[in-house]
Amino acid sequence: MVDSRPWLSYLTHAVLLIGVFIVAFPIYITFVASTHTLQDVLQAPMPLLPGEQLVENYLQALTAGLGEAAGTANPGAGRMMLNSLVMALGIAFGKIAISIIAAFAIVYFRFPFRMTAFWLIFITLMLPVEVRILPTYKVVADLGLLDTYAGLTIPLIASATATFMFRQVFLAVPDELAEAARIDGAGPLRFFWDVLLPLSRTNIAALFVILFIFGWNQYLWPLLITTDPDMVTIVIGINRMLAVGDDQAEWQLVMATTMLAMIPPILVVVAMQRLFVKGLVETEK
């Protein structure tokens, strides 16, 4: 029975508003700082209302960044966001494609050492990127993939988690569907394309959101393999904008770049919110 006491409703809304305030206020301060001059940002107390430098700061952040200030050689946020976008999309699509095909083979094909292959994939969950970072870097360097989009994405596209998730989804599909497809003359690829992919649509959407944000926020791997300023990702770029030594960081540009860096993940979450939530909570196919 749903409790209809008004005070309880007011309390839950108050707690929700407090939580939203705690999360959103730092973002608001970041936005405000990105619309002022450096002198305004450094003064105490800092203004709490947007300033008049919004267009100028964001245009400079997008096109030039810090320029040659403080010895940095970073491009503008536009180029860095493009690098991060290519990396995030490559990782998301690559992980989903490889994982769903691997899960399809493990569930629907009977071949020697099938479960051994699955458990070997699953065991890699115990090996984070940091454990295998040196051999992975050596392989990428030997293949000449440093400072390339392929080097940014290919080493990170295998996913034991996504393979396990798709395997569980496929195991929940009734065997009668596979039998009906076989009777109708559908081959394995036709069954995969016409039956399994539509049934996995919400799971794919949920995984895409998670993997896109995972790829967008990557720090260690891009830091290791990118030396060309034109290949710098947005997360690395923000960190380098703060590494100014004894000079004063251009905080208004750092904040503008940070706000720009949040836009693509937010757009992905908003655009796929319905499928994302459905993919996480759906239990019946």
C-alpha cells in the first residue's frame, strides 16, 4: 500500500532537491568561472553570477586553448574533443561488436573447449589495464600505432564484462526460437541478425552509454601513447592546462574546456536515457 502522508512526500522531495544541489552546484560554479576573466575568478569571493566573457572564453577554448602560453602545445578543445569522440565511439562499438559475437558463438555453437574459452575470457576481469599496460604498450609501439586512433582504441575494445552480459541475455532466449528459425531455413547469421539483435537492443543501448563514457574518460592509456599534440584527448588536455609550473593557470579557459568536455557524454545519456534505463531493469524479453 502506498503511503499518502503529505509530510513524507515533502521530505523525500526535500532530500532529492538537496542531493541535486550538492551535485549541480560545483558544475554551476564551473560554468560561472568560465564566463569571467581570470582576475574575476581569482578574486575573493568569486562572482556567483555569469559574466560577460562567455563567448570569448568558449571560442578561445574551442579554437586555440592556451595557445603557446606556459610552454604548452595543446590544440583547442575542438580538436581534443574530436580525438576523445573517435576514441570513445571506437571503444564502445568495438567492445559491443566483439562481445556480442563472442557470446553468440559461446551460447549457440558447440565446439571443443567452448566453456574453457568463456572462462578464460571471464578471468581477464581480474586483470585491469594497469597490470598489462607495459606489454600492451610494447605491442602497440612495435606495430607503429603510437599517436594513431587505432592505437587509442584497439587495445581497449575487448570486454569480458560485455561478453558475460550478452551470454546471459542469449541464455534467457527460449530454445524454441532457435528451433523455429532452423525449421524456417534461417542460418546462424540470419538468426543472429533477425532474432538476437532485436532482442538485445536495450542491452546494447545500456552498454553503449556505459562504454562511451568509459572511453571518453580514459586517462592512463592516452597519456602513454600520445606524444603528438594533435592526438591529445580532452581529459589529457585539461590536465596539461593545469600543469603550468610557476605560472598562473588560465582558470577561465580551464573551466570553459571542462564544460565543453561534459557536453558529449550528457548528450549520449539524454538521447539514450529511455533505452539505457530499460536495458538495466528489463528482465523479460
